[in-house]
Amino acid sequence: MSQGSSKGRSRGENGKGIANAWGKRLKQIGAGWAGRMRVLREEYPLIVFSKTYCPYSARAKMLLERYDITPRPRFIEVDLRSDARHIKTILARLTRHATFPNIILHGHSLGGSDDLLRMHEGGVLRSVLEAGGLKIGWSGEDEGEVIV
């Protein structure tokens, strides 16, 4: 296959498909910061900044998966990004929470893994998520213990 040919290659294989879709979406709503934030709030109201090797991140992700949330949370594995230091600095300044995971609902930090677990054990996590416009598919019946 020649370099100029895209035959046999899906748009997403080289990463350009996602970038092109994002670019088109930004053109529709305006390319400024406010437009980007609007897209994030609409498409990903719950964002979890985590690290792949962090046991607290794993616990938070597992707990959120049990809730069967719609729309699905957006997990950003900060340690896999080249701008990890910048993300940590910005998150710490914006949320006053400097560790991972950092769970963000509509631009406001819910805290980290311990905070999430405390809300779950206190019976308020479901109502917090639903108040944020998320749909919860989990009935709340225990399906095993959460990693502590």
C-alpha cells in the first residue's frame, strides 16, 4: 500500500479519525475554551483522572463500574500522557485535590477514592450522581465487596 493510500485502513487507526471528529464538533459549537467545556459537560459529565498503577484509582473505577452509569464516565489515565505533570498541576489548582484519582462531576471535584467510597457507604453516591443528570443502572443490591 502506498503512503498516500488510505485503502484498508479505518479512520481511527492512525488517530486522525478521532481528531477529525473532535475538530468538526468544535467547529459546530465554536472552537473556544467555553465550547470545549460545553462538549465535555454534555458528552462526559463524569470524568475520572486516574493512574494505571494506582490501587486507589482501581478501587474508584471498580466502584463506578458497579453503578452502571449512563453516560459512561470518561477515564483519563494521566500516567500514560506526555502532559501528566501539567494535568496534575492544573487539577490541583482548580480542584484543591492533588492526588489521584480525581473524580470530576460537571467540573466540580467529588474528591478521590476515599471520598467516593465514603459517599457510597453513606448511601449518598447514587443521589449525587443522579443529581448530576446521570442514569444509574445498578439496583444497589450487593454484588460483592468493594476493594478497601
